[in-house]
Amino acid sequence: MGAYRAAASELAGLYEAGVRLEVAFDTLIGPWAEVLWTAGGAELGDLVDEEALARGLGMADGYALGSIAGRVDRRGDVTVLVTPLRPVLDAIRAGVRDTGEFSDVARRWVEDAHAVEPVLWPVDEETVRRVGSVWDPLGPRLTFAKRG
């Protein structure tokens, strides 16, 4: 998988500073993904996370904020989710939150998880509420802390 990691790093050089990238490769053995940041993006992403958590933002808010400037680039068998972090930080500071457009994101996430692990992920309002209250991090400190 070192070749994919190297390819992801090379792709990162094509993007502007202050960006979070999720690079997904379609491989013969299934998908492989790498999360990385362009110059200044790691620090900016950690700051975004701090501000979001201080304001109690959750999953739907994250999707709403990501939709402001985020985009998906496709390069052959590679998909890159591009999140410019400065516009997200500015929107958080301006008080932007989900207006309801992304309110079903948590329910869909729970339903997908339930399909894989039904005992661990019951589809009930309490589970949907708990999942929906979780901020999906954009900086490396929390992104990698989630993995243990």
C-alpha cells in the first residue's frame, strides 16, 4: 500500500494550501483511502475542530459546512474529496449551521452501520441522536485520535 500512499502524497501537491484531502483508490482488492492535508491544512483543520466542538456542532453541521466549499474531484480510478478549510472556519465563526438540509445524514449513517452490525447499531431515535451529535473531525489530531 506504500505505492498508494506515495500517489496520494503526489496528488496533494496539485492542491492549494489549507486543504484536507480524502483520496480513495479503486483497487483490485477493494477500495483504499488516505487522508492528508496540504501545507498549513493540518493546523487549520485542528483549529476548525476546536471551534466546531466549542460551539457544539454535530454531523449535519459538518456536512452543511463542507458543502460550502468542498468538492469531489475524479481522476481515473481515484476520487478526491477536497475540503478547503479556511471557508469552513470562516463559516463556523459566522454561525453557519445545518438548516435541515442534512438532518437525515445521521439516520442514513446509522442505517448503513446497522446493515453491517445490527446488534451494535440499532436503528432507533437515541442512536440517531447520539451519532448526529458527533463532529466528524477535519484536522489530524482528532481524525487519528478516533482510530485509537
